[in-house]
Amino acid sequence: MFKSIGKTLLTGFITVLPIILTIYLLYWLAVTSEQVMGTALRWLLPKVVYFPGLGTLVGLVAVFLVGLLMKAVLVRQLFSFGEQILYHLPIIKTVYRAIRDMFDFFSPKKENFGRVVIVKFNNMEIIGFITQEDPERLPESFRNSDSVLVYIPMSYMIGGFTLLIPKQDIKPCQMSMDEAMRFALTAGITGKSDNTQKGLRNR
């Protein structure tokens, strides 16, 4: 009886927690933007004009406008110039570059960056993500035209290994980055879409 109750509670937690965490993250983003933008708006606008939630709306509009502006060549050049300044500031350059690289990894503009591959290792196959294919962008001791840098995520952990792997030991994987990351992080428990399952069966 107690075993059955425990299983039912566990199933409930597994079902509810992802939804709660997702809602909480969205709530946190909305509250944070409201606090930051709302404070500025209350200082700039009369109290009659301001209403709760305006900070969040203005924040979303501002982010959207930044996205539009980044399509202009001149704006991208100015932004790149600003980044170069940050890259030369002590401490800031280390933190900013690490954050920038992490977000670039998931950028939809990077067609080959983060490409999902299957790594062959001791008669096993591991899901990985190519993070660097250009030898010139690697440390000198790592430069090898026959190898690529591959990130191997760890299940149920925020972490993994970055390995220099020969090209002959990797092959394409018919999975999107989202599917592959979700599958690897949950140790395959989440399962896959029909298209992904077909890709794995065809290996």
C-alpha cells in the first residue's frame, strides 16, 4: 500500500515539477524586468501613466527592438567594437566571454556550431556537440586538421567534457540540438520524437 502511494507521489512530482519550474522561471524573468524597467519608468513617467506590468512590456519591446537593430550592418559593427573593449578589461573579459560563448552555442545563426554528432568510443556511441571545427581557433597544441572539438554532456548534471576527437570517430546524428540535449541530460528517459527514433534506427 505505502509502496503504491510512494510511486503515485513520485509520478505526481515528476509531472508537476517541470511545469512549476518553467512557470517560476518565466515569473522570475517577468518580475525582474518589471523591477528594473519599472523603476526607471516610474522615475520618467507620471504616476497616472504608469501601471503594473508596463516595465515587463517595455522590456520585451526593448529586446525586440535590439533584435531588429542587430540586423543592420552598422549596428553590428558598433556592437562588435563595444565587445572588443570589454574583451580587454580585466576580470570582465573572462566573465563576459564565457557568457557570450555559451549563448553563441545555442544561437540559431550558427549552422555548424553545436552540430549534433555521434562519437564512437570503445564499441560504444555517445551523443556530442561539435563546438569548434576551425583548427586556427584552437590552442596551438590542440591544432589538428583531422580532429574537431566535441562537447559531451553529462546526464542529470550541468556539465560535461570537451574533447578533441578525430573526425573518423564521429558521424552525423539526425537530431536537433534541443532533442539531443534533452535526450542526453535525461539519460534517454524522455524518449525521442518519431523522426529522431528513425534516425537512430538507421545508424
